Amino acid sequence: MQNNFRTIKNKTKNFTIIDNNILQDKNLSLKARGLLCFMLHLPETWVFTEKGLATVTGEGLKSIKSGLKELEDNKYLYRMQMRHNGGSFGSMMYYLFEQPTEMKFDGKSINSIDQSIQISNIQTTDTFNIDKSHPDFHYLNGGWMLED
């Protein structure tokens, strides 16, 4: 039987390598798979917020929230609410994984079954073009974020 389609690929520029596990995991909806792939393609300096993801993807906030919840439920995403010295809420930390990963937090490191990930500042030379003139974009801790 002859194929009735052709795939044209250009892998010399502007591409992302993603673990096939994400695309083959039947526990994830297509929305959650797409959201995870989108988040993984962003530079490590990107500061995630629900509102920011809704803005840059063109999806509704409710859709983003349910996609993030699905990723958390399936252990591809862990979010940790940070606190300021006075105890008030700070930013939300996002930890993304290409395979389901069991995590626990002991205050200094995040431990998974296979590895220990030390909390530190990540430096990168990646560049990402965004419209910095948007009134809700702010530069924070070496990355751009969209204010919630």
C-alpha cells in the first residue's frame, strides 16, 4: 500500500528535540502533550505564569489551568509556591520533566527516584524574541515574565 502523505522536515534551524515518551503517553490528553512540548521549547530563563502561558499560546486561562493540572497529576510538572522573607507569597516555581517523575522537596533540594536536582540559578545563552513593550512584561531574576 502506498502512503497518501509526505512529511517535509527542515531540521537545520528553529527546531526542538522532545522525548517521544511525551507524545506516546496515553495518560495525557493532546492538550496536555502540546502544552508540555510548548513549555519545554521555551528558554530556561522563561518565568512561567498561568496568565503568561495563556497570552503567548492564545489559549484561555481555564484551558491552561486544566492542562497544567493534568501535567501535575501525571507527574510531568511540579509547582512550588515560593515565599518572601516576611512570609508573603512569592513567585511560583515550575519544574518540568520529559518523563513522569516522582518528587519530594526537603527544603534544599528536590529529590526524584533517579536523581537529585539542586535548586540554583540557571544561566543560559538562549535568546527568545518577545514583545517587551507589552505592559504586563517584567524582567525578573534573569528572565522575562508576564505579570499575573
